[in-house]
Amino acid sequence: MRFPVQEHVGSAAHRDALRRRDQAREHQRDMRDALAASTGVQDERAATTRLAEASEQTAAREAWVSWIERGY
């Protein structure tokens, strides 16, 4: 048995997912800038870790948007 296909683009869940994705992208940009500013200083390793975490969060948010848009 298959579930009926539903349109999810424009729904409250979709708008929330887009907002969260955009926030994650902004945070990722901030972490990329922080890493660039810390190159060659003691905080470079921590900045690299924070950028990796932000990148993972962005990928997860983008996947969630895609999941909603496909109507799963």
C-alpha cells in the first residue's frame, strides 16, 4: 500500500525547513570566515572543527528540505 502523494512545498513544515537551512548556511559562512581569520594561530584547529560541524548541519538541513519537497 502506498501513501497518497501530497504537496508539501509551501507548507509550514517546508517554510520552517527553508528557514533552518538558511540559518545553517549563514552559520557555515560565519565559521568559514572564522577559520580564514584564525589561519596560523592557535585557534585554527578549533575553527576547523567548528566549520566541519557547521558543514554537517548544513548538509542535514539541505537533505531535510529535499525530503519535504519530494513529499516523503
